[in-house]
Amino acid sequence: MSNTSIPSTASAPDAPAASSDITGVGVSPGRVIGRVARMAPPVEAPDPAEKAAPGRSIDDEYARITDAAAVVQAELTARAETVSGDARDVLEATALMASDPTLAKAAKKLLDDGRSAERAVWEAGTSIAEQFAALGGYMGERAQDVYDVRARLVAALRGVSAPGLPNPGHPYVLVAVDLAPADTATLDPAQVIALVTSDGGPQSHTAILARALGIPAVVAAPQATTLVDGVEVYVDGTRGRVIPDPSDAERADADLAARQSEALVPFDGTGRLSDGHEVALLANIGGVKDAAAAVDANAQGVGLFRTEFLFLGRDTEPSVEEQVSDYRAVFAAFPGKKVVLRTLDAGADKPLAFLTNDDEPNPALGIRGYRTSLEKRQVLVNQLRAIQTAREAENADVWVMAPMIATADEAADFVGLCREAGLPTNGVMIEVPSAALTAAHIFATADFVSLGTNDLTQYTMAADRQLGSLSALNDPWQPAVLQLVQHVGQAGRAAVSTEAGAGSAPGVDGGTATASASAATGKPVGVCGEAAADPALAVVLVGLGVTTLSMTSRAIQAVSTVLRSVTLDEAQTIAAAVVAAPTAADARRIAREHLPILETLGL
Amino acid sequence: MAERQATIASRVGLHARPASLFIDAVNRQPVEVTIAAKGSDDLDASSILSIMSLGAANGDVVTLKAEGEGAEAALEELAQLLETDLDAE
């Protein structure tokens, strides 16, 4: 379908909000209608002193346990039949745990002193799970399954919904407080058509997941707690609106949105503005599976290859050989293309037993990312060795960068380690405001930088990115964040490229030596945070001097389409107006006013 | 008391799917069956939690025991099951 056939008058219903309408922050575009299914809350531990109800004998309580076990087993067995592969094996094994005779016997013994069935099951499950956890390794991982069974049994005994994702048997709008990484891993994209959370901010796991799946999402909508199972809602993930019992106007709008999304032009593999100015569009990936999605989306390479997947959940460091094999698998998917690999980003919300401390009072401000290498250097040295070995064996254009760099000294130290390992193109992430402000000095050694806008926003605004109540602060449209991006863009343009600057003396401080250098002689400034996936913000970032954008593969098509609607001059004009805005809301409004294509495409 | 030893053939050991299939078979037998490995106690072979706690890996030897009518035949069937690569099916 051609781009020109899109109805240009398209717009969502802008009638005044009814009192039942729910507002939040739109974090993933799209408008759909579907029925609500709520995420059941976690099961609370029964009180340690909880006794069986008066008149119930031990045998009565035991019968309640076996009945609950049969219910949970049947439920899990039925769910196992709807899936395949590993997920099926896990559900079948979990179903057996629910009716396990060892668990039932252990619980029965605990009924002797008058405990309630709920309390007995809770304690018996806890004791078994702790034994598993103490064994570590594979058994340690299964401890989580036992805790899950324990919660399901107690929920069944109480007659409440099982915790976790609902299973209404039809596609649904998932309503939750917020999603945890574990929920996002088990969520079935064929069933969930939109996400609405009462908590969580624009950079929460919920928001990141929604953008990766390409489904509309509204977060930080406190009124979402009033939505009940089965009610029909209209969800507008652009404007952050949720309307229960939608009218004909909203139904027509959801139909229109479905047609608009089909009108996006597939990405042809070269990111450019309408004047031909090129902006490489790259993919963020976390492993081989995402690499396939990136190739399908025609991504020009990888702008952020997260390597945590290899390390998380392990008691010991993976061997160099193991790392080489995993890196090669990703590099092999991008022959001749750029792959920017981020070295291990552990700490804060990604703890690692062999590398990070878990007793820091402020983990987000603690020893994380590059900082873990100050005490335990060998882990980083080993990783760089593995990257170099994998690079030499494949044909990808491999770049390496460190997370959580705060100073030019740290950048120089990291780049030095990379060069010792033989790696040719080495840079750093800019996530800490101090690094953004001193970017000119960082460019003295770094070959490139990549802005991690999620953490840069969190640190600039001093607002925890997981806190929904701070979502207004935690917004990459905040003018303070955009000013830092602008500063880094200017430093990048002024930097002396080691390749282009063959005539200048090595070691010259590029930040001040060639302030008049043209874009062609600067150093690359990428963005690999969630901001790059917002088509309006992508235009602003390019206008501020960003040279490449890396995002979830799903977003590339929309970002490319919107970038092609402006020239570099226009992007710079929009960026200048946006960066001068007094508030984030003004910044967003100004950008949208200059970009009518957003409305046309329903973005 | 009938007793029979078996070597675990499943590549992943007696976990996940192989364990589920084994327990299904145990529950079909007319007698109660125990399982032990590497000097462990005799544990209830119909309990996935007990079986998992054995940590029986590929190549490990486990001991099955049962008493009563049909015990010998039950153990023979179960041992053969363990000596098949259940994960490959």
C-alpha cells in the first residue's frame, strides 16, 4: 500500500473526557478495543498463628488440601495443553508438584497443632523450596516453581484467583499494577492486545515490553485499579487514555487505527531524512533470538547488544569459550554490518552473585556497569578477550562500549583495555549527566558514544525509573535531558575523528581543537535508549546532532517513516524549539505540531 | 521386597519431562514404589519433588523397590522406562 493513500484527516475522538475515562501516560502507540483481564495480586503469606476454622477437624483440613491440589493440578494440566515445547514441560512438571504426595504429607504433619490448611501448605512449600534453593544450580532454579505452586495452592484454598497472568481464553487487555521481568517473559503476545498499568513509568518493564511487542500501552494510570474483569475498554497508547464501555466513535477509531498501522511503509534498510541525510537505524538486542527479529526488520545492524543474558542467573562467570560461541552466533547474523556490543551491565536491578554486592543502600548509584571492573577487573578483561576472538572469526563490524561511565578517566581506562585486547572501535555509553557534560573530553579517547536515555533521564531528574508516581519526571522529553543530548551532539560534531583526522596530531583534545569541523569529520553519537523508539523524539534527537538511532526492532518502521517526512534543517528547527521549551509537555506538544504525519499514521 | 537397578538414559537426567513421564508410569502401577540414588533414603517414586531432589543425572544408577503382588513386573516396566532416552521422544 502506498504512503499517499492514508486518510489525512484521521484523528482519535477528542470529545471531552467523561468522568469514567482513565488517563495515564501513553508509552506505546496504537488504539484498540478489548476486554479487561486483571493480573491477580501476589498471594500474601497466611499469618503464622492462623488456625483452622472452629469445628473443622484435622481430617477436614487435609481434605481441603487434597481438593485444592486437585484443582491446581487440573488447571495447570489444562494450561500445559495450550502450549508446546519447554513451556509445556515446565507446566506439566509444576502440575505434578501441586498434587505431590511429599508436599501433601509434609503439610498434613503441620496440621497436628491446629494450623489452618493455608498455613500448613505455606510452611511445607517454603521448607521444600528452601531445600531446593540451598542445593543451588538446576535445583535452585526450580525453587521458584515450588514457590509458585505454594502460592497457587493457597489461592485455591482461599477461593481467589491464582496469582500471575490471567488466562481468560480469549485475547484481552492486561490490567496490572506493574509487570515484573518474569511476567513479561511468560506473556503470550497472541493473547495480550494492550497493556494498562496503575503504576510503572515510561521506562518501566511494562513500557519496554509493550514497545517490543508493538502493542498499545498506558502506564501510571491510578484509576486503572477500578477496572474489573470482562469490561470492554478502548485503549489509546498515544494519548494515554483508557475508556470503559466504548462508544461507536471509539469503535470507528479503533478500526481506523488498524488500517493506519497497515499503511506504514516497510523499512528498506537505509535510514534517511527527506533530503537524503542518512541516520542509521539499528536494533537493540539481547541475544540470538532478537537478532533474527532485527534482520527481519531490515535493521542496519545492532546499536545495542546487551550481553547480560549470558551472565544473569549464574553463580560463576561463563567461560571465555562459552562467551565466544554466543557472541559469534550474534555476529554471524550481521555480516558486514555494525554490531555495537555493550560490556556486562550488572548491578542495581541486575545483581550478579560473583560480581556485585547486594547490600548497597542505593544500588542505582552503586557499583554497577563499568564500575564493577574497578575491583574485579578480570571479568571485563575476559569478556573483551572473548569479543575479540569472536570478532576475528566473523565478518561483523564489531564496536564495543562500556555502561555507566562518569568521567573521561574512566572512558580512557576502558578504551585502553579494549585496545590491549585488539579491538578497533571502542566507545562508552553516556548515561550519567557528568559524562554528558564532559563529552568533549571523553571524545579524546572514545571513538564514539551512545546515549542511554533511560538511565540518563533517571539520573538527570533524580527519579527512579521504576516508580510510576514519578513518571512525569522520568520522561526523556524533559528539556534538561534534551539539553544534555544537545551538548553531547555538539561535542560529537566537534570531535576529531581518528580516521578522518589523519593530519592532526594524535592525542589532541578534539573538543576544543576543531570546533568548526563539519559533521563529516565528527565522531558518531548514537542513542540506544527507549527515546529512539519514539518517532517524534527521534526527529528531535537527529536535530540535536545524534547520528544513529537504535531501538526495539518493532519501532524501526514507524521511526523511519516519520524521519522521511522532514529535512535535516527542519529537524534542527524543531529540535531548537523543543529544547527551549519550559516543560516536557510543551516540548512534546511543539514537536507534534511540527510533525502532522504522526496524526496521519496514528502514532 | 523386589528390587531393581536402572541407569538413567535421558540426557537431561531425571528432570522435567522425563520425570513427569516416569511419575505417570509409577501412578499406573498396582504397588507403591520407592526410588533411591547414591546412598539416599528410599523416597516415594510418585513424588516429583522427591525425584528432583535426587538430582539423578544421565548415567547415574538408581534403585527401585516395591512390595506385593505385581512388584517384579512393575519394577521391570519402570526400569525399562528409565533406561530409555525419554527426552528424545
